[in-house]
Amino acid sequence: MWSIPHQVRIFLAREPVDMRKSFHGLIALAESVLEQDPLSGHLFVFINRRRDRLKVLYWGGVGYCIWYQQLEEGSYQLPDAQAADDEAGLEITAGQLSLILEGIDLSSVRHRKRFQVSDQHRDTPSSRRS
């Protein structure tokens, strides 16, 4: 699908979304439900009630973009709801998004431990150096 840079975060709305919503409706959901800035360059993922349609909203530098996929058969599986701590949205990795799009059962996937930079170190001046 895409090559997603590691700086780009991916936010998934857990509640179903009316797929008739276009740019303005999805922008409003990114702000109100996911509580994120849609101009950030991050990806915002929305799925319908039947889980057979998915939209990804993102800022493309000069305007908003929507990537839309409709499954002809089957449905998307979302990450475990318990991991979200009752929030309206959750942050997922590029790998998880890829698994969702490929139809792989997320509950059967085992994730091996890897080093991860903490959130407080992401936006420090030393991490912004070129």
C-alpha cells in the first residue's frame, strides 16, 4: 500500500463511521473524536459499521487526501478493544494497519519485544536535529 515514515502516527477511530462523510466530516471527527490535529500529517483511519469499508484521511502538504477501500468479500478486524482503555480512538502502528488491510487475524499475531523511544523523547530538541 504505502511506505509510511516512522514519524507519521496512525490513529484509528473505534466507533463506526458513516462512509458518506467526506473531507469536512472526517476532519471534524479527527478533531472531536480522535482529539488530533488533522493538519499534523498523521493518518486517521475510519471504518464503517459492517467493517467492509475503510477511509484514511491525511494532510498531503497542499490539501487533504482520502484513501478509500471497499472489500468485495470479508471484513476488517480491529485491534482488541480492551487495549484502548475505553477511548474513542487508539494509536496503531504501520504494521498493524498493514495487517488490518491484508485481512490478517490480529489476535493470532505475536509481537516480539523491540526497543521503542518513549513519547517524551520524541519531540525533544536533540531528536529534531538533522
